Amino acid sequence: MISEVNLFGIFVNAGLVSAATAALLLAALRRLLTAVGAYRWLWHPALADVALFVLLWGLASCAESALNTQLISLLG
């Protein structure tokens, strides 16, 4: 089943919502990593950013799925 999220009456694909969440988390994480100076030790910072985005997107979609399952069990 393709899941959708209702945002103020507009149905949006759940993958897009989780990707946007991952992008916001990545922006915060990049700011933290820049402040700490972690990018000095990386061979290719852009590749690390892509890898972090993929990991965060997976975590966001798993969290969304778990939250959806809990909401269904509470309501149903």
C-alpha cells in the first residue's frame, strides 16, 4: 500500500515527507560537523553528506513506519 500524509488537505507521498525530514536533520548535522571541524578529516565531504542523507532518510522512514503502526493500533 502506498502511504500518503495529509498536510492541510493536500495528500503528499510519505517518502517525500521522510526525505524532507532527513534533509532538515542533515542541515543541522552538517552545521554541527562543520563547527567541530570533522570535515577536515574526510577525503570527500560531499560523499559523506550523501551517505549521511541516505542513513537519515532510512531512519526517518523507519520511524514514520513505526509511528504509523502505533497510531493504527491505538485508533483501531
